[in-house]
Amino acid sequence: MKRINKYIFSLIAILFFTTACDEGFDELNTDPVRQTSVDPTFQLNYAIINSAYGYNNLTYETTIVRHMITPFIGVGTGGNLNQDNRAATQGNWQNLYRNVLKNIIDGIENSKDDPDRENLMNILKIWKAHATMVLTDTYGDIPYSEAGMAYIDGVVFPAYDSQQAIYTSLLSELEQATAALNPANRGVPQEIMYGGNLDQWKKLGNSLMLRAAMRLVKVDPGLAEQYTKKAISGGLMESNADNAVVRHDANYRNNVGTNLNGGQAPFYYLDQEFVNFMKTNNDPRLVAIAVRYVGANQEGDQIEDNADRTFDAQIGMPQGYDNSSIPPIAAADGLNSLYDYSQLDRNRLGNPEAPSFLVTYSQTMLLYAEAIARGWATGDIADAYAKGIQANMRQFSLWPGETTITEADIDAYIAANPLVPGMEIEQINNQYWVSSFLVGPESWANFRRSGFPTVAPNKYPGSDLKTEDFIRRLTYPDSELTVNKVNVDAATNRQGPDILDTRVWWDVKQ
């Protein structure tokens, strides 16, 4: 009996001490300085910063729309040769899903039940729309309704939504999120785009709504007109102060600029058709964009002593050639070598600390002018057109270096290039092309949507294009084809094969 009592006492003692240890176990094993949650404002800022376009902007979009060109084969192979370089086509996907949408969707989830974060949640939704548009315009059908839900709901193999469904939902969400921004509720002063100014976020939301609506002019003009009117009545951007822009500095540099000032410095040149368009129209923006290293025979000759930034000196490089086939073409153009063609000035617009413009007042005014031309809006079309050009030219003062365009030159250009009856939509979209220089995804999307500018196809003989003259979409990442193949196959069965020729839903032939 004594032995039994001894065991019972020992068991009680063990349980007592175990319970006592458990009472402080969680606190003892929790790092008091470890971060266990992230403020959604920081996630918003991270998403905004990472929305700046990178090297993919050079490899495909700016080349497809004839802004720039490289004749060199290698890591830069893409739109320059009309080839499907899967190492590069994944650029927008990898960045916008892994960095941007992941943080936005998580931030929305962490804000939705907190009344103090209502404005923040709606701002996140507006920026989600921007990122989603770039992704779906690039690839077509993409994960949307299940995107970014792996941690939240355990959806690790997200289904792909049709682009039609994405745009219908996106327009509705933009309308709701923009309308729901309420100055009476808590602001978001720490966000880096507008410093928490809700009026500016409203104008951005409506301007994005106009952009999204105008994507649908060929495929669903009724819906396009409906949301165009909603966007305009809600209030659009009013000046360059409303531009959605990523301001780079020494801590976060412009990825395009770092490439153009690094190993890619001698490889990219201004396109012949872009330079010729600006020279034909006596466009003062050319001297703010371009530099030519006159007489250069090699990379080492591209030095400041040989730099010529004058208007008449600029000569754009034609497409359709690689570095082996272009030397006789350069000679026929009166140049010493391919290194003698005009480049984006990497000390100014190509500077590593130059800003990245994503949505601008200039673009918005030009879309508004097109809406007037289509009869979807009232107003003075000539005034809206002039404001779009004027805004972009004034925007040049925001880049580093001597890029400011004088008001006299702006007025002279607008006076010399008035709208011509019957040519309004072409002229407006030609200006959109110029105004979207370095905003590759948007310039390419608008080129496919509008059909302007009218430029010659790249006739490089090694093209991967089979049925189209221009690249219509980029191909899905190999990682998706490997990991999420069932859903990728469902998307390609719906929209067409995973090739550069396949048109996205809103890009129909007319």
C-alpha cells in the first residue's frame, strides 16, 4: 500500500511540474523581436516599387512596338528576332505574381475585417487591377479568382480565368474600390505613391478604369462605352502631379537603367521607325531621348567625347537584322558600324535613378480624346489631344539631366500637328505610342488594341511567328507548364496554343 501511495504521489508531482512548465512554454519559446505579421501598407509599397518594369521591357515590349531594338543574339533574344525566348517571356509573370500580386492579395486579406483599413484595402484593390491588367494583357488567360490564395485557402494549383471574365470582374472591382474611398475614414499616409491622398487614388482608379474600358473597343464596345462614361464622370487625372510613378534612387534603382548602364550598354538602339516618326514631325522630345556616338567602331568608342545629342544627328537602327547581317546596312546608312546608331541616352532617360512612369495624365487625356472621337464622351477633342501631348512633353522635366522641353517648343509642336478630320483616332494613338515610351507593356497593349502606329513588321528570317506579323502575346513560364499543367492546358484549349501568334481575347482582327 505504501508503494502504491508513493507512485500516486510521484505521478501528481510530475503532472504539477509539467503543468507549471507548460504555463510559460509559449512565452519562453517565442522570439520577442521576431515579426509575426506584416502591415498591409508595407505590402502595398512593396507592390508599387516592384511594379516598375525590368529587363523584360527591353527584350520584348519596347522592341515589338518599335521603340528600341538590339541586333544581338543571346540573353536579349526576343522581340528583336521574333523568337520565343522562354527565359525572358516569364519576366512579367515571375515579378508580378511572386512579388506584386502575392503581397497585394495578402494585404487585402489582412485588411478586409479591419474598419481602420478600409481605405487601404480599396487602394490595394486599385493597384491589384493595374498588376492584373499587365499580366492578362501579356499572357491572356491567367489565374485571377484563385491567384495568391495558396497561403490563405491552400489553393496551390490555381485555375486560369478567361480574359473576358477577368476584365468584367476587374472593371467592376475598380468601380467599387474607387467609389468606396472615404476621406472620413482612416487614411494611409505611409503609402509611397501619393502619400495617402485619397483624391489622387480616386483619379488613378478612374483613369485605370478608362484604360481597361478602352481595351474592349473591338470585342465589347457596349461594355467599353459603359465603363468609359463611368470613369470620366468619376473624375480622371488632372495634371502630371497625378501620375502613377515609381521614383527610383540609389537604394532602389531603375532596372532598365541599370541594364543599359551595365552589361547591356552597347546592345540597345533606338528604332528607325520611332526616330523617323519624331524627325518627320519635328518632335522636340527626340533631343531629350537620344544620343549618338558619332563614328563609333566599337563599344569602347561610345564615350562622351563622341556624343551628339542634336536633332539632325540621330539615326535609328532598322529591324530585321542581327549583329552579323547589319554591318552592310549600317554602311549604307553612312555609319562606321552598328555602334554608330542612336541610343537611348543612359545619362538621362536611361539613368539608373530615372523614374518609372506607369499610368500618366498624358495617356489618360489621349484616351479621353479617343472617347470623344468615338462619341462616348463630350468635350473639346482638340483640347484633350493637346493636353495629352503637352503633359507628356512637360513630363520630361521630371527625368534627370537636361531633358526639359520649353513651353515655346511645346506650343509650336501642337500648332504644327493639329487633328485632321477623319484621322483623329490614328493621330491620338500615334501620340499615345510616343507618350508611352519606356512604358513597354502599356505601349504594346495599346498598339494591339488600336492598330496604331502603322509600322512595318520585323522580317527577321529566323522568326518563330507562324501566322502573324507581330508578336500578339508572350508564352507562359516553363514553371507553370511543369507544376500547373492541367490548368495551363485548360487555358490554351480555350484561348489557343501557347505561342507568340495567339491573340488575347480583346485583340481581335478587324
